[in-house]
Amino acid sequence: MLVAFLMFAVMGTTNLLPPDREPRPSEWGYRPPDGSRVSVNPPSLTWVHDRDAVRYIVQWATKLDFSDAVSVETRWCVYTHHQPLKPGTYFWRYRVIRKDGSASDWSRVRRFIVPANAVIFPKPTMDELKRRIPKEHPRLFFRPEEIPKLRQWVKGEGREIFEPLLREAERLLKSEPTPEPSVRGSIRDPKTRKYWWPNREQTLKACMEAETLALVYLLTGEKRFGEAARKWILHLASWDPDGPTNFALNCEAAKPMLHRLPRAYDWAYDVLTEAEREKVRQVMRRRAMDAWRSGEVREGNGHLNEPYNSHGNRTWHKLAECAIAFFGEIPEAEIWLDYAVNKFFAAYPVWSDDDGGWHEGLSYWAGYMSKFVWWAEVAEKALGIDSFRKPFFANVGNYALYTAPPGSPDMGFGDLSHSRPSSGWSFVPYFAAKTKNPYLAWWAEQWGMKLTTNDPVIRLVYGRLKRVAPKPPTDLPTSKVFRGIGVAVLNTTLMNSNDNVQIRFKSSPFGRQSHGHDPHNSFTLNAYGDALLVNCVYRDWHGSPFHTQWCWSTKAHNALLVNGEGQKPHSPDPFGKIVKWEFKGSVDYVAGDATDAYEGKLKRFIRHIVFVKPDVIVVADEVVASKPSTFQWMLHGLKEFAIDEPSQTLNLERERAGLFVHYIAPEPLRFKQWSGYEPPPDIDFMGGRTFPTQWHVEASTTTPREQVFVLTVLRPYRINERPEKSVTVERNETAILVRVPCAGKRTITVALKRPETEVATIKGLRFKSFALVDDGKRRWTIGVK
């Protein structure tokens, strides 16, 4: 029987087991979600990659029995059709063809709905891409037929844009190419770590020199620039792929070579002899194959299946530039390009859904979106793909607009988001122009972002762009939930941070992976231009002891500990979720569930945020433990807190704003305060630079108990408008009333009541009410007056 089974497998008879393995949190999984309405037509169909697969067959149909099925064979674990589908309900499935010739059974049937208003965005076939890519050079950013007009433009209307490039090229004619880095620097080797980033900077400088000369030659036709470009190109082609710019050793140094050398080759193609072209092709084939086989791509399906590798989400489009430049000249270029186009349509961006959020935070959003400009321009010119038809890119600036209103002291969640948005984010006005978004244009203008850059070719792209008139967001809601990343941003105003009080709250289905390591149910508080309650998103070098042991810990953030322990760190597990939100004008409410993040320590952890605008925030924590435990509430600031243990209060004051914190717990909490970092950052790697000191307050229960309901009342204030310190609390078996004195002789009353009491009335007071999460265990309803 075993022999017969093996013979049938070799002959290709269908195996009995369907390929429906449950995806791991690190995997892209089955999309569209079963039964969902899609936003793009045709939707990308994706599934879990089978390591033994050599190809897949995917089918979709309007009939459940698949009698009208369309079947397609593909090498990838994703598929996007080249024609839109008629609106309606569709069923789809796939099967695996494995290396031994056997075929799996069909997967289970999944369903999706194509609405009539879905964005039409079919993916071109490879045959169509071959027709679109110019046979001649240039191909990257420009097409051969537009060069005559471009040469006229740089002499006339575009002269002011072009002159700095021309001057730089003139300077380079009198110099020599930047040499190849001489020391193999690795981020993982303490002895050579100091060379790692300088090697990247040196490589980038050398590549941009070659780019500038080749571009100026392309736009002038002057032989002297062409000969210089030839010299620089051959210089770069002589660098050792196994040396300091080796991809496995230092991907940051290797990436400029992956796409910038191909640009120079493409623009100065006609000054190279065929032998010289072949030399460049050989070295670029080697460098591209290093990237192709790396952990950032893993020959395509590896990254498509597990696309949350951060660096891999910029490697694909750099590989695409290389593929286009050498299309028809390097045999593997076709598969590199096929992978990149499938990646863009089916699995990019990975850190958000259509609403424009970015799990890794604004700092990394900026890093990746600034580079996405290259793909957007190359794809449009060489491939005829308009990237801005994807819904994410239609909403690409919303997260920035809400997270960092003008004057914001920081950028919230995610690595390196401790600083402000940079005036050098020139890609933001570019996105505003491409999406015709006047609010984003206004936001960019407020931060001083201009369409200027040192990138030679993007300088020309920006100079030819039709801009959009800015408009302040006075007609937008001031608060927003980004469902895809599980982040709520609650503001009093989007106009100016000096007048704003802002709560950022995270409970994310993306987990704590990559650069978005902040804990679930954690928050930050900014007020009147100052950062009051801060997270720890500093970094010396990625993966350092400081980064992994302190920054990734729950203790380093405004979050909850159980018996002194936090959540599972840096995990892709979808342990967080924003479960409810309501915005009622003067009151915002949001709730998050982080129960599973504590790996069995808790049966329930719902954190409720009630923001009574402009200056009262109540954090209500429902916590049920698996066994009697103590609980610790962490808060962090950039100044020392004044602790008044008898009144269970904290006070923090900065230059423009201050904060009172009042704890309401079933027993007096014990306080502990310290400053600094455990372990400290690597000052040597940082060249002697240090991070600002943070102070940390732990407020802890002392009696082990299975459940607690604790309120933390936050009262930010302007430094010259200090409110009364006292908060009045009234309790009975059915309700808690918290009366908060505010500036201007106002008193805010927040009520928490049992659901069996009257819905809107307590002690004769009527409230705007918010029901807590109703899962059959609802304990309280929140009301505000």
C-alpha cells in the first residue's frame, strides 16, 4: 500500500490533505478575510506558503460549486488578476503543486464581496509589463521619448531646479570618486560596529556622485559629464561584493548599490562599451542575487508569506529598480520584477490597512514613505502603474496629521518617535500633491516641509510637480481611531499643539513586533506643547541590551504590570485590540483589551479612556487575574514627579504645562520613583550623545487580589493656570462619582455605575453615557457631566 501511495504521489495524483494550515502571527495569511467586502477590484488573493510548493493553482467563481470557475497558475503565494471583476459575491480556493509533482486537495472555500464602488486597480501581466518597459534606455524615472523635452525644460522653466545639479556635477569633474569602504563593519560585532553606519554613508555618497554625473549627462548630452559618469560607474562596479558592502554583512551599505548604481548605468548607458556594460551586469547580478536570497526577500515567496521583516519592505522596490534597468539583459531580472509587482499589489504596505496608519510609528513611516517616492515614480514611468490608486495611499497622511499636530513635542509610538517631524520630510508635500489632499499640504506647510531634496533625480521630480493649495483642518473631527494598527489619537484641536491636549492610546492587532514595540493598552499624554507622560522609544542601536531589555519592556511605558511582570515583549502575536470607541463632541471614549498580552496572568484587562475636553482624562482599568496578584501602574515623565502618598496624587510640571495624577483604588497604593535606564544605552556607539533622562513612577497594590477596578484621573493644565489639587470621590455599591475641579471654576463629574442602575441618571444628575464592553461580563457604565 505504501509503494502504491508513493507511486500515485509521483504521478501527480491529488493528496487528500487540503493546504489550510492556520497562519502564524508572522504570516500574511488568507486574504481577503472570509466574507469581507473588498476595497479594491480585483482584490489580491493570498494564502499561506507551502515550502514544498513549486507553483499554485488558484480559482475563483460566482457559484459555490465552481462550475463557472476561472483558474490561474502562479509561482507566488499571492495572486492579483489583470482585469476587474463584476460587482458581486465570489468564492475562491487554491491548491499546491509540490516539488515531487503531487498536488494537494483544494483548500477550503472562502468568500469575498466586490462592491460597485471598489477602486479599480488590476495588476498588469508580465507580458503587458514587457510591452510597457522601454526597449532602450533610459527606463528609470524617464522614458527615451521624453528626453528632448526634458533637455529643453532644464534650459528654460526648470533651470532654477537644474542649476544646483549642474554645479555639483561641475565640482565632481574636478574630483575623484569616493573610495570603497575599507573595513568590514558589522552591527553585531562590537569591534567593528563603529564602521557599520559610516560604511553606508560612504557608499551612498559614492553612488549619488555617479547618479548626479549620469543624470546631468542625460539632461545635457555633454560628453564631459558622460565620460565622468562612466568613470564613476566602473569605479562602483569594481567594489568587492564580498567586502564591506556585502548584503549579508551590512544591508544598509548594500542597498544603495542595489538601486543607485543601476540608475547611473541606465542614464549613462550609451557612453559604456558593451564590455563595460557586461561588467556592470555581472556585478549587479551578483548583488541582486545576494538580496534575492537574503532574509529580506527569501526568493520572493519567503517574504510574501512573512512580509513583516522591516527592511524587506524597502528592499523589494530597490530590487525592482535594478530589474527594470537590466530587464532583458540579466536573465533573473524578470523574476525580480514579477516578485516586486506582486509584492506591491498583494502585500504592501504591511503595517496598516486602508486608513493610513503605520504600526512602526511616524519616524519609520517617514523613513519608508520617503523611499516609496522612488517606486511611485519608477512604476508610473516604466510600468504604467499609478500607486496612488491604492486606498492606503489615498489616506497616506492622516496618521501624521492626527498624531503630530503642528508644534507637537514628539511623534508618539514606535522606535525613534521621541523627536518632532522634520522639516526635511519633502515627501509629504509630494504626497499631498499626488493625492490632492489640501489638509496634508497645510500640515506640511506648518512644519516647514518643502519640495526640496538632495536626491538628484527626486529634485527634478519635485520641480515638475503641480502643487495643491493648503487648507487647515478646521472641518475635520479632532480625534480618530486607526483600526488597522489599533491606535486611537484623541485631540482637542488639530491646529496647534500649544493649544492641544492629546492622548495617544495603543492596543494593536499587529502585536509588539518590529519597530512598533509599545505595549498594548499603553498611552502617552501631551498638553500645551509639552510631553507630559512619555513612552520610551529611544534607541542606540537596534537589538542592543538597552533596546531589548528596557525599551521593549512593559515597565518602560505607561502600562500595567502584574506581580512586577509585563507583557510578552516584541511579539507579533495579535494580543491587543481596540474594542470600542465613541466620540461625542466634548467627550471622547475609547477602550482596549490587552488580556492575552500577559500570557495567562490575566483573565481580563480592559482599559477605558474617557477624555472630557479640554483637560480631564479618566483612565479606568478593569483587571481580573488568574490568581491573587499585585498590580503596578507605570507612568513616565521627563521631569521628576512630586509624590503625595497620603492623597494618592502625583504632580509633574514642565516649561509650559503641568499635570496632576489622582489614583482611586480599592486600597492605598504604594509609590516608588527612580530615574535613568536599566540597562543604559551604548554611549560609545552614539558618539558620546545621551538621551534625555526619564523619571519612572510605579504605583502598586500591596494586597494580592484576583481583581481590581482602578481609576487614574489625569488633569493637565497650563503652567500659569494650576487647578485645585483635590478630587472628590463618592462611592456606594452601585456607583462611583468623581468630581474634578478644573480651570475657570468648572467642575467635571465622571460617574461609573453598575449596569442595573438607571442608564442616564445617578443621584439626580444626567450624563452623557458610554457602555463598557458588553461581553456578558459588563461591570460598569461611564457617564460624564
